[in-house]
Amino acid sequence: MIGVKIMDQNIVIDIGIEAIKTALMLAAPILLIGLLVGLIVSIVQATTQIQEQTLSFIPKIVAISLTLLLFGPWMMNIMNSFTIRLIQNIPSYIK
């Protein structure tokens, strides 16, 4: 292909770092709520000595679903802004 330049290595690294930061920001609320609910259920199970394995799944599923409902619009805004920035910067990536 004549006239098409390859992206610089630094640009690819910057895009990758930005993508990882965005993914961590999107995953953080879900993971933290799941961790917190799992810890609370574990404490309740240890206190009451009920060692049913399936008991921890239902509260986690409910908590993560509520977290997705609560943080869903914020997550979509983060994903939209990342995608828009990526698409708008395509001409500067090609040079």
C-alpha cells in the first residue's frame, strides 16, 4: 500500500494503557461489590456455622445485578467517551 504509514509503537502502547485503565474503571464497582458481599456472607456463614456452598451465590448475583443497574449509565458514558476519543484520533494515528 503506497502512502499508508504504520502507527508508531508509542501510540499503540498509549492506546493499550488507556484501554486497560478504562477496563479497570469499568470492572472496579462490580468486583468491589462482589468482594464486599462475599466477605459479609462468609462472616455470616462462619458465625452461624452454616457451610452451604450455594448460599453465597444468590446474594452475590443480586448485589452484582443491582450494581449493574446503578452504575450502568456511568459505565456506558465511560465506554462511549473512550470509543469516541479513539475514533476521533484515528487521523492523528495514521499521520
